Amino acid sequence: MARGDRIATERRFAGSTVGYTHHGVDLGDGTVVHARPDDPERIFDGGSVARTSLTEFAAGAPVRIVTDPPPRYGPDEIAERALSLVGRDGYCPVVENCEHFATWCATGERASRQVDLLAERIGSAAARVAAVVAARAAAGAAERVVVRTALGTSVRFGLRTLLPATLVAEGAAMVAEWSAHQAGHPPERSRRAGETAGLATSACVCAAATVAAGPAGMITGALAGAALWLGGSLAAGVAERAIRPGDPIRDAKARQRID
């Protein structure tokens, strides 16, 4: 680690085993500048930007270098930007946390992948639940008259399982993506981990719900669960692209590949 490096270490939410990543800017002299709450157990009660020793910042946990998103400033400028805010009051885990601060020092933009990850998953869950509720309402009549075959039993049980399957799968996806992010994986890899976990969980829950229909019903249920997840992911992706501005760096690279 050197002057101007963004660094991170794992912390635990007070009174829980759930981990999160605490970010700061290394000054290269054994000290770190980082935004932190005044009281770690009351993170919504404010805080400030402080310069502390690397030992105090790490709190006994391993420290790693953060490179995403790529820095737009040189190491010395990043360090100076961090030092310029030492003593500034103000901290909020949602809009002004340690990751927002460290990312601003390196890129000029306040961003937190941890906050974005949670917001994306909550939004995805809400969209999937809305779609499932609409699908169940539309299929209500068919559910009552469906033929009592293995496929019919699968359909009846499947419709009743859509909502719990969606919620359980979203929970599994969030845990997998969060864990991958905390392990230091890039956003794309973390996202893939979450999507894979969600797909597998959705298929398994729907298959388990149709066990009474036998092997044919379970296969149909698993396929329905997988289709439910993939359809939701596709819809969420379309919605995200529609409401989010493009990343100029990513778009420029994409144009270069096309050219």
C-alpha cells in the first residue's frame, strides 16, 4: 500500500455477524483518512472525517487495496483531497458513508457500491413481487379449472409458490452478491454470483413445491422457477437501462469495440 491508495477492511454491523466494507485513503505514512460515525452502534447519529493510524483503521482485520472504480486523479492529489476534508462533520450510511468519501477522493464522484447493491436488490425484489401478484391474479380462473394431471398439479402448486419462491430467491441472490462484494470481487462478478444463486434457488423452491406431482411435475416446476427468475432479471435489466444514465467510460469502451 502507498500514498493515495484507497484501502478497505471488513467490519461488522453492531450486534450482528453481518459484515460490511469500511473504506479509507492511505496517506503512505502509517495513517489513513476515512469517514466514520461518531458511535459505531448508532450509525445514523452523524460522524466526521478523521485521520487515524492504519492500525486503528484496520481494527485487527486484513486490509486490501480498492481499485474499482478506476481513479481519475494521481496518488498525491487523492491524498490531498482526503486531507482537505479532515475534520469535516457529517456522516450517513446511505448517502455520505466511508465509501462515498473514498470514491470521491479518487474519482470526484460520490458513489458506494454497497448502497447501490442493496438498492438494486430491493428494487429487483419489488419488481418481481409486483409481476408475480399480477400473474397470479390473471391466472386465478385457470388455476381453478386446470386439468388434474402431473402438469396440472405442477401448475397449481407452482402458482401458489411463485411469491415465496421469488422472495427466497431474492434473499439468496442478495446474500451471494453481498458476500462476493465483501470478498473484493468486481461488480460484474458479484452480480453474476447473485444471479446464479437466485436462479438456482428459484428453480429448487418451485421444484420442491411440486413434489406431490412426481418427477414430471418437479421438472416442470424447476423449469418454471428458472423461467420466473430469468424473466424477472430481463425485465429488471431493461428497467435499469431505461432509468439510469449511461456510464461514459463504459460506453466509450463499448463504442471502441464496435468500431
